[in-house]
Amino acid sequence: MKWTTLALTTLAAASRSRTAQAFVTHPKTSFGVRMMTSSSSSSLRANVNRLTEPSKVLMDTTDVFIFDCDGVIWRGDSLIEGIPETLEKLRDAGKKIFFVTNNSTKSRAGYKKKFDGLGLDVKAEEIFSSSFAAAAYFEQTKFKDSGKKVYIIGEIGICEELDMIGVPYIGGPDDNGKVADMGPGGKVVHDHDVGAVVVGFDRNMNYWKIQNAQLCINENPGCEFIATNLDAVTHLTDAQEWAGNGSMVGAIKGCTGQDPIVVGKPGPLMIDYIVDKYSIERARICMVGDRLDTDVLFGQNNGLRSVLVLSGVTSEEKLLSKDNEITPDYYCDSIVDFFVPASVSA
Ligand SMILES: [Mg+2]
């Protein structure tokens, strides 16, 4: 697999200098994410278009659809209504389809099982998870040649992806439940051979892991800080929103003063990989997601068109709010509307 030279150069430069110039503080998450600048909120609101003529403005101008998963294809473990039929129609229309998710708790193989379990016929090579993106980053930066190992805060997905490419690692689920000795003279003894810390969503985050990551990044010369994603909230149950990987990354950012290299959305790695591997023209790609600050921004930052669906975390009210500065090209209730014109309600 190959990343584009540009992406690698950018990442390598970011890694070396730890620069935060390409990042600004997101108003909600307070983490560094790359934002599109804008002139005024009133003009942005006027530019938000409901998808009322999908055939003309979307289907005729798009060869490739990149779908976020949670909130677009499924919610938690439930398939969103009409999705199998819509994906079939897209394939029948000759569209290429990819699935890109910031959730790092599963590997690509793990996601393939999830698609299979939901009765969706999806090929493994059509799935891009941020766990895969982390592994691809290490492969392309030839991390293995450094002789170092990776420290993982995160779940099994990252471990499985690093196993696939033979990059040595420690941590992950092995550090669940660890408690630091904080008595007199107590300390966490970290591994001086750790050359990178990866932080992905971890339902078993603990203070030992934070301290170990802090020591690796602050005390091991050149140790990289990599985030699979910066999502503020995520879906664990349908009862409420839950703290996302932004909270884990924020903990490490807070004790190191470092900005991470983000390999998931809205960073460019996954789209660069897809564009490079399949020789696709960016203007003919449409990113479809339910989040403004990851999915839509991912599309905008990378020269793609974007559609926001209201089947996930973003409400129409939030989209049209004066406080929102991220504007998709179009929005609709769900991807079912790609074939059935939505009633104009905005
Ligand atoms: Mg989503």
C-alpha cells in the first residue's frame, strides 16, 4: 500500500516540528482540528442546501461515495432503514462505494464481520477504519525500521491492525485495570523503546495508561503522539451521547503539551490513500456523514463534495444554527433520499 508523497511529507513535517499551525481550536471540543475559515455565519446559513434534486446535483456528478458508518449506515448495532436497498441501487448505478469510520475499536476484519452480521455485502477493501489508518501510517513512515515499539491506548482493533503489518506494540487491553503505585517513592516504569504512542477510543482508559503515555512522550526522545481521531462524542447506547476519543486524546495532550498527528477524519490520510490507490478524481467524490466537524470537514479539507445526513448525531437545528461554521454542499434525512427527493422543509 502507498500513501501519497504529499501526505507523508506533510505528516513527517508535522511529526518533526510538532507544529500546530495547520490546526485551530474547535469551539466545542477545544482540540486542534483543521477548520475551514468563513466570512460570516449568516452567509453560511444561507448556503445550506437541502438535497431536493439528487439525480441532477448529486448522482450525475458523483462517481464515488465515501460513507461514514455510525449514523449513516447504522446506529449502534441497528441498520438504518432502507440502507441495503440504497447501497444496491448505488452499485447498480455504477457508483464506487467506500466506508470510512473513525471508530478504532475494530480492525477492518472486525468491521467486515459487522457488515456481514447486518446482512450488508461489503468487501474488506471497501472499509477504512482509523485503526487501519494508524497501521498504514506506521507502514508508510517505515516505523518498523526504527526498531522501536508502539504504546497503544485503545482497544483490540488497533492491536489487530499492527499485528497485520508486524509492528511491535505494548499496551492496549493488556493495561486494562492497572493501578499506579502512588505511595512514597511509587512510580510507573515506562519502556524507553517506545517510539510512538497511539491513542484510540478506550472504554478501559485509566490513570496508569495516561501516566505511561505521558512518560513515553515526554521522556523518550522523538516519541510520536498519534490520535486515531478527535471525536468529541460517540454512540455507545441509544440513551445518550458518550465521551468520544477526544477525551482520551485530550488527557494525553493535557499532560504533554503536544498536538497529535490525526490519522482518522478529518485528517487527509485515508482519502489520500483511496485517491492514490484507485486513481479517482476528487471532484467526482462525495463524502457522506452525520458529523460536521469530522465528516463534512474531512470532505472540505480534502477537496471533496459533502452531504450531511440527519440520521445520526447532527440535528437540522444545529446545522442551521448561527454557531455552526461548517457547511456541507447538501443535507438530507438519510442516504435513502439520494433516490427519493426529500420534501422541502427548510
Ligand atoms: Mg458518524
